Amino acid sequence: MPNTTIPSFANDQEVWASLKEAIAASSGFGRWQNLKAATDAPFPTSLDDQVTSYLRETLATLAY
């Protein structure tokens, strides 16, 4: 069996930072940003708020 190492995170902030970076680098997030920027709706300025909004909208769509 191969030796698989799972990174350990010291706290939730490290986990969030890692997830936020991965999400921000995804093509789906980029498309979402472009769509939001093209509308007149208020758009969050911080990356934290953008990723949070993206996740909420994506999960709401999946739940629907």
C-alpha cells in the first residue's frame, strides 16, 4: 500500500485559507466572478466574501 500523507491543519483558519485558494483558482469561480462583474448587483470586494457568496450560491443551486 502506498504511503499517503494527509496534511494536518493547525486550525480552521488554515483550512479556510487552503480551500479559498483552491476555489479562487477554479474555472467555475472565475466564470462566477465574470458574471457578477457584468451585472449591476452589489459585488463583494474581499476574496473571503466572494468565495463565501460563490459557495452559498453554488450550494443553493445544487440543493434546488
